[in-house]
Amino acid sequence: MNRTDYYKPHHIYKGTRMPPSVTETAVDAVEDLEIRDDDILLTGYPKSGTHWMVEVIQLILADGDASKLDYQCRKALLEGTDVKYLSGLHKKQSNAERVKYYPSPRVLKTHFRPYLVPKEAWTKKIPIIYLLRNPKDVFLSSVEFQKVFTLSAEQDVDFDKFFEAFLSGHVHYDGWCQHVTSFEALKGKENILFVTYEEAKQDPHTVIKSIAQHIGRDISDDVIEKVVANSTVEAMKQNYNKAMESLKQGDLDVNVVHLTSFINKGVAGRWKPQNSEDKWRRLDEIFKEKVRDTVYAIKYFK
């Protein structure tokens, strides 16, 4: 892979730039997925904290008990093939096919925009949670992701070129603005809850209670405290390490890249110390215009 092409390869299918692990067959399988009445759909732009938010939702469903979480069933990206792909091993069956066998209630995670999520999510009006994050932090987290999963040890991320690609939306799943505005256009729908990564980090108790209410789950203050405690970066790494030990012992019939690789810094405002004032100024000017009619996204540029 060429150093200036690190955000590639991609292929365009149904109007979206797809990463190589998202096949055309997988996209179709997501759209046609049979939705259960107790399903929960989580979506957001890549690197917005969806992996962490899955953990939060699952902990709510498990009354805060991390030992009840099933890491074989809970972490897969709906449109992906298998996380084996990321380590160079190809898997024919898409996650949309595999989740058919997962126990209820399922938390279905995707990075798709509204027109590509399961069709029945709209007709059955299941709870949908859309997660937003400051695009500057999204960009920095994307850089880290490229280092872990896309590049070889001899390569490095070309920060400037990747920034230009991010500004123009020539990256996987297209542009941040395109993504957030497509969901904000649906903000009047009662089954969609908008959550910002920053609010969830700053006031997790309030956000957890809001999510629980949205998915129809009664939750006590004690359980909220457990969810907060077990969804910290430190707790997640410990829980993931335990899951990896189970994998090594053969308790789970799946091979995955190390789960902790999906956990980054877990903080908001990482962009502030970065010596990139000119870049952030350009991003603000371009993105603010594109999201000027939104309620949530525009808050990042005031």
C-alpha cells in the first residue's frame, strides 16, 4: 500500500465509499436483515465512540454486570465480514448473517447512513441511538486506527494527506458532515435518540439514564453506578483481556484481533493540545457551513 494511499482501498457501492471488509453482499444483507422487536440499533460515524457505546448499552441490559457480556456476539460491526479480515484472514460470512443466531436483545452496530441500515429498523420503529463526536477528535482517532489496522510497521500516516481526505470526505463511509446531517434530518422521529460523545463523558449518569429510558429499560441509581464503573477505558481493557484469555482457551469459537486494539484514549478534546491550529480553523470554516442547519453538529463550531 502506497504511503499516500493509506485511506484506501475502498469501493463505492450504493453511493457510499466502503472499506474493503464491507462487501456488496454484506451491504445487501444489512438492508435485508430481519429485525426483532427488542433489537437496538446503534450508529455513528467511524471513530465516534460506537465501540464504547455498545459496551454502555450492553451493561445497561446486564444491570451493570460486565461478567454477563458476551464478547463473541456483541462487538461485531453489522456490515463487516469478520474482524479476522483486519489481520489478513478473509471470512465469507458477513456479520449481518451471523447476528441472525445471536440471542436477544441484540445491540446492532453500524456506521451506515439511514438509507443503508436495516429496512425493518424503520418499519418496526426499534430504538435507534445516533452517536456524534467532535470531528477533530474523530480525525485524530482515525489516524490512530490507521496506524493499528491499515499500515505495516514500515509505514506511517501522512497526517497532511489524510487531513485533506477527511475534509473532502474521500474516506471510508464518506464525509463526517454528510453522515451527521443525514441523521439530523430525521431528528423528529421518536425512535431516534441523539447522544454526543462529549456529553456521555462529561455527565455519564444522565446520559445512561436517558439511553435506558429510550430502550425501555428501568434502571436504578446503583445500576447506573455499575455501568459507569464498568465502561471506563481501564475497566473495558480488563474485561477485554479476560475475554481474550477465554478465546485462547478455546471457550469461544471465534478468532479475533486483540479486542483492546479498538480502545483508544477514551477522552474528549484530544485535539486541543495538537499543534494544528491552522488545520482546525480550516475544518471549522468548511464544516460549519455544511452543518449550519443542524441542531447537534453545529454546536461543535460555535
